[in-house]
Amino acid sequence: MPATVEFLNNLERAFKKGDVDEVIALGVRMLHMGWFGRLDWFLNRFNRMLKNLTPEQMEKLNRERFPNLFYVVMYVIRDMRPKKALPYIRSRHNLIERRIFHEYLGNHPRAHHYLRRGEKEMDLVGFWTDVRKIYYRLYRGLRVNVNDVEKLETTEDEIEFVAQVITKNYAIGLYHLLVGDISLETFGRIKKAVMFGLSENYDHTTSRLLQVFIPLAVMIGKEGTAKNLLNAAISTARTEKNRYMHEWFSIYRIALNLPFIENEKEVGDLLKRRIRFYMQRGYRGHEVLARTTLHFLSPVSHRNLRRIKEIRDKYWHHHTVRIVEVLTGQRLI
């Protein structure tokens, strides 16, 4: 859903007052909402605001963090042009930005490295660190105790609470997807988190949950629910200029319709073009998603299969391969 009038009015008031803390808080909310089409406008206003700050205010702001975070999200998620994000992650202080950069490119070992560095050097402890440790283990194909996820406590902060509820359910859903089993009760709880995120307009964060929830719906035979949510996710990503999610869910659509595809060569050529694009930009997750879908469409290339297994093991994408297996109803050899 596009940015609300109320939100934009609040942001305009914060800019006019010169309230940097409020502007940053609203900017972070804008990232969770996935309102990426407004990032250029936001950054222009924010940078003008920074020019009027005193050195003391700039020190308090911690210039190393802002506006770097917003630029990384804009270039890596919105535009899928990661090279343009490089100037904003070069400082040794940009550990969070580096983690985001590598996580969205699908280089999970590097993302995990910067997560642990942030834990040691910036004292980044609590929910966000703990939940990421859990889902990185799942990405790697390692076992976790789902009760460790269930026990994670969410914050009372309004902005963070919604995002944490969604992310907690993402980790729970990921666990059940990899195990290959989920109760209707647990599925229902995750669905409530999806609806909660959508009702609060947290479009991007909810899209992360949908990456797992859509194949879960297929896994338990609710393909109608999966297709409806998939169409909504693609439409929202297109509207909000979230290229990362639009590309991701477009591959889901191909995978989900694989048994009914008649123009195999045309779809295969499309997947090959997308694979070349993902390789050029360095998006390992998207690449293995598209390659695995291509393999199930036309399993003739042993070279393609080797590359899938290489990415799965080297960059921790056991979950991504599993997603395509569930969507297509096939198993990787």
C-alpha cells in the first residue's frame, strides 16, 4: 500500500521542525513499509537537513550510520545495483550496512561475519541478533530448536514490534519449511502474522515472511491461498518499486506454474536471461532460485546442477533450493 497521507504529513512536519531523530525514525519505518519509491525525495530532504546541523549534533547523529543505511537499501533492494552502494559500506563502522548488503545479495557467510562483528564491536545484542543467528543456521542447512525461536521476546517499541513479530514468524516458518512438516495451528499463527504485517502497511518486511509463507501454503495443499498472496506480493513490489522482491516473486510464479507450462523453450530462455542478470549483479539467492527452477523445467545440464549445489553449500542457500522443491513438487538430485 502506498505511503499514507498521515505518514507523509508527519514526515513533512518533522522536516520543517528540523527534528532529526523523528525524521530518522520515520525513515526507518519507511524502509519497513517498503515505500522505496520515495527514497530519493527523502534523502534529498535529509541531506539538506544535515547541512544545517552543528558539529555536536552531527556527532550525536553518528554520521557513519545515516544516511548510509538508506542508500544501501535504495541501491541493493530497490534498484538491484549493488555497486552503487559500495561507497556507503566502506567505513569500518558500517557493520550493519555491510551485513544488509551481503544478506540481500545472498552471501550469507559474509552477512553472518558482519553480524558477529557487530555483536562484538557495537554490542548489538538482543532480538535482532538472536533471530538472525537462528535463520543463518537454517540457511546453512543446520538444525535448530524451534522452541528457541518461540522463546524470543519482542520489544514494546511500536515500530520495532511489528517488524519483530513478522521476522520471528519468518524464522518459525523457515524451520517448518526445511523440516517439511507444519501443523495447521502453526500455519494459522504464521498467517495471522502475515495479515498483521499487511494491515500495518509493513509491505517489505511482510514480503520477507511471504517468501516462506507462500511455499508453506503450497506444502500443505493451500495453493489457492499461495497464488492469491503471490499475485498481491508481485503487484505490491511493482507499485512500491521494490525490484528485489518483484524479481524474487516473479520466479515463484514460474516455479508454481511449472507443471502447466507449454512454451518450455520461451520460459527457459527467460530464466537464462534472468540468471545472467543475477550473476552480473552478484545476487546469489536469486541466481540459485532461478537456476533450480530452470533445472526442474529442463533437467539436462549437469553444469547447471553443479552450480546450484555450489551456491547452496558455499553461500548457505539450502532454504532457497527447498523453496523451489516445494513450489514445483520436485526434488533436487
